[in-house]
Amino acid sequence: MLEPSGTVELLVVETATGEEEELVLTGKDFYPERRSMLDDDVLPDDDDSQ
């Protein structure tokens, strides 16, 4: 199985204010088993959406 390598850098711009935010994704962002335990606080639980 091939694995992603490198990074993806996105620049998000709020059109109303011109505020910029940079988002950097790496291969580990696409594999839940490689994410840190802190991501559990950020990602929504499926049970909460019901």
C-alpha cells in the first residue's frame, strides 16, 4: 500500500476581513492511528451528532 509523503500547505483567507490562516497537513493526518491523543479533543465524536 502506498503512503502519502511530504506536506500540503493551504492558505485560508477570510474574504470579509482579509485575515489569513495557514493549514499544514502531513501524511499522519490521514491515518487515525498516527494522530496524537490531543486530536481526540478536536475531532467530533459520531455519537454527538445524533
